Amino acid sequence: MAKGILLVAFDYSKAQADEFHDWYDLEHIPERRRVPGFGTCERWISVANPKHAVASYELDSLDVLRSAPYRAIAYENLSVWSKRMGKIAQRLMRHDGEQILPGDLVAPAGTGGLLVNAMNVDPAHEQEFNEWYDNEHIPGLAAVPGTLCARRFRDTKGTHRYLALYHLESPDLPLTAAWKKAAGTPWTERLRPHFRDHLRILTKRYVRGG
């Protein structure tokens, strides 16, 4: 069975930072770590905007999000604190994705950075888009020294159908010449005009009190 990801991004600029981080660290993440089928749960902060936060949850499969233990703490059963923060912080994206490449690979925990690339694509170019991602883009970026894990996910119901996640030794890696060379191929440039709703967030690992 394919692995899954739950990835959520927030703009918390309208929230009190201390409360936002306390909510995530003291309640929201611990609740999910106790749910069977959840793996590594990590938090990230945007390099460009420190008020943009990402949480990533490795899943045994997407069935975990339909399980009774998860439903007991999610959806209509969110805690009072979660409901309060959900009204204050602006959710930029939620992706409930099934891993489509490469198979059942699990990301390493404790990496220095995470690059989030979420998008839709013009349906007329979707087949070529997937061929490009699977056969050139992911393999090329995975081969850049410092890329620890490169994966793709698909969410059939969310706002962004496709998600690529890159776990990195350092958030500086996408700024290097090696990364830019691997990312900026002629095939990439030909497909780029057909991307839709593109959301790219380069993040560093969140450190409490850091």
C-alpha cells in the first residue's frame, strides 16, 4: 500500500506567535503522534516569511485519515484550541496526498530543510507533466548532493493536486548552482507556463524558542 502525507501550511501573522507555537507543540502535534499509522511529525518555518509555517506528517497510508482514532481528534472533533487557532491563522494549503513516486520511500527525520512545491497543471499537459516529473525532474533533483529525499504525492480532492517534497541537508541547497542546473532544464521551461496555483515554500527546521 502506498505511503501518504498530510501537509498543512499556515500564515499565522494574525495570531500571537507564542500561542500558535504552543498550540502546535503542546497539543496539535502530540495528539497526532498518538494516532496509529502516523510516522514522523515535523514542523518547518519559511525562509522567506517567518510567519509562514508548515507541518508535515508521514502516514502509513491515507487510510489513517479515515481511521477512528484520527476522526476522534480531527474534523468535527477538533479541540477548542484547534478551532480557535483555525479561525485566526490563515491556512495556505492542506494536502492529503498518496505517494506516487518513488514507491514506499520514507523521508529521513531531522533534516535541515524542506522544499514544498504544490501545484495544479493544465489538463491538456498533465500527461507530459507527470512524465517530466517522474523521468527528469525528481531524478535530477534527487541526484544533487545534499538532497536527502525527493518524493511526489497526489491529492484527488484538495486545492493542489500535485505535491513534491524535498528533504534537504540545508535550506540553502536550492540556491546553489547545482540545484539550479538540475531544475532549469529546457523541458522544465517548456512546461512551466502550464503550471496552475503554484505554491512554493522553502523552509528550515522549526526549533522551539529558536
